[in-house]
Amino acid sequence: MREWEGEKMFLKMLDWIRIIGVAVAFFFGYQIGFKDGYDPMVQLHFMIPIIIVAIAGMSGLEGIFFGKKSAELKGFETGSNYQKQSAIALLSYAVIALLVYFANWGIKAELTILFTFIFFFFFSAINHGMEAVKKKNYKWQNINRPFITLLLIAGLIYPVIKAIQGL
């Protein structure tokens, strides 16, 4: 029982680390973007890999190494092959975001992986919200996911639009 409590605390801590990681990406991303005038490409070049690694990368690792406990904590079924598949998909977003960043493939590649990740995350938020309402599963992740996703998208709209306009 004591081991489960430690894992539970660790998994809850991961949620906060993800949120803090994204907040740091936004804070410094906007600082960098507005340093000399406004450069959305520089801002997004900094923000995109951090956001995707913080959310998708950490969630992927969580699903691979702590899948059963993580699912229990969220009130989901455990042992599903889809759960492992989802963790691998999330991890792949993070790996590709890092590849795009370090290979310096440019804003089009960065926006492509961002849109792919946001597409998944948006529909994941809908799924978590429906889980909360339909099954009365009011766990932290089901309640916060729709709101956090909307905040993430809202914070990205301006630099993304400006970057696309600059292409």
C-alpha cells in the first residue's frame, strides 16, 4: 500500500510538472518573441518542443512505465493495449518535436508537429470532458483537461497566426 501511495504522489507531481513546464515555455517564449519587436517564428521555435515534450513526452513515459497506476488514478480501465498504443503515440510526438527542433527543419515542420499534437490533445480533452460528464468521473485529469487545452490553444493562437502570415 505504501508503494502505491508513493507512486500516486509521483504521478500527481507529473501533472504539475507538465503544467509548470508549459507555463515556463509560455513565459520565456513570449519574452523571446517580443525581445526586439515581435518575431513569432523565434517564439514558436522555443515554445513548441518544450510544450510537446512537457505534455506528450511526459505523458507517453507515464503511460509506458506507470500505465496501470496512472489509469487507476484517472478512473480509467487498466491493461488496455490501446493505452500502450496511446503512450507510444504521445512519445512519438515528443521525439519528432525534438528531431524537428535539433535538425532545425524550420517553422513549417514545427507547426506541422504542433498541429498534429494539438489535434490529438483537443480530442483527448473532449474525451476527458465526456468521461467526466457521462460517467461522473470527476477525477482531476478529466476536469482540468478541457480547460487547460483551451488555455493552451488560446495562448498559441496569436503567435501561430503571425507565423503563418509571415510565411
